Amino acid sequence: MRSQINRREFCAFAGSTLAAVSSACSASSGTEIGNDGRLTVRQRAGVKTNATGRIKLERDSILQVPGIASSATCPLLVMLHGATQNAEDMFEYLGSAHEEAGVAVLAPNARETTWDAIRGSFGADVEFLNRIIGRVFETVAVDPGRVTIGGFSDGASYGLSLGLINGDLFSRVAAFSPGFVIEGPPHGKPRIFISHGTKDHILPINSCGRRVAAGLKASGYDVTFREFDGDHEIPPEVAREGLKWVAAS
């Protein structure tokens, strides 16, 4: 997948354009725990959903479980926030799209202003995601064929990278306005949904969304690429389209 933009190239071309999300290119201020981005968590058989609605989890993360999940398995989207954002922001972007599509959404929070490997290497954030996804698998009857990781902006880049590295866990990846892909050994072949605004002034579509999508397609991935007339955002119609894609059988 060398034709995709990587982290070093991303920071080189971005320059002052990325002042609003400067943490994406800064050096990590702490010592990172070595990690290859692999998640070890797996689903358990026979789990029944024991609660629906909004549930607060560790580190102020949010799990939103649709009402229909009490009587059937449901798809799960792990939705990662962008730089300086948080879990609550992801539900502002999604609106009612996840409820309409019947998708359970886990929105965790990074330890710092963005995810570890955006600024350095995979480490404690991966360990946290492994743990908190495990909690969801223990309490929600998730459809194993519809487990998706994704996010917005930095979260989209991080989710896309983890999704390729853990394609044997995530059957799908939903990346809303990603910047780049962090290279790592791929496992499995997840389907991919990417959206990007043609007027994005933070992560320009030519250097980011279009380039990432083209690189993934060239590597044999099934990619749905959705361009829209807009900026660095997730318009309501794109959120609905993306969540329907996550929920599709």
C-alpha cells in the first residue's frame, strides 16, 4: 500500500494548513508503550444484550445501544474522535443516523488530544481500545460479521490503520475525512467506506481522501468512496449513508 500517503508525507505537505489540528504532526510528549497495533480481543458466544440506550464507560467513553438490540444481534461501530475532540462530539456528527440504522456505537476517548500513533507509535490507546471493546462484547450481542472501526479526521486515520492491521476482527472500516494510513502488517481484508469534502481546508481531498482511497483500491480492497460538496465535516446525509453501509448485511 505504498501508494497511500503516510504520516511523514502528510506532515510534510500539510504545513500551516493544519494549524487547527497541529497535534497530528507534533512529536509525542510521553514514552509510548511498544505495540504493533494488534488487538487480541474477540467476541464470546452466547452473549445477550443487557441494556440499551446511553451507557458511560471508562475514561468517559460512551456506548449507545439501539433499542432493537435487546431482541437481536446488532452491528457495532467503534467511532474514534478527531484531534482536540471527544466522544460526545462523535454523536453530534452522527445525529440520529446510528439509531435509524440500528447500529450500536462505541465512542472512546484518547488519553491525550489525539490518538497515540498519530503522533508517535501504537501503545496505551491500543491497550485501552482492546479492553473497552472487550467490555462491549461482554454486554452486547454484536453481529460478528458487522463489526466496524472508524472515526473522523485523526480518528479516521487511526481507525483506518487499526482496521487494516486487525481486519480479522473488523470486517469493515468507516473513515470520515481521513488524512493518511499508518503502515503495519495487514490481516484480513475489511471492506472500507471513506467520505471526504471537496472543500476540506484541513485535510485536502486530493492529498488525503482521494489518495488514500486510490491506494487501498490498488491494494485490492473493496472501497466505497463518497465525495461531498463541503469542508472538514460529516454532513447529515453522509452520516446516514455511512451508518446504513455499516448496518448492511
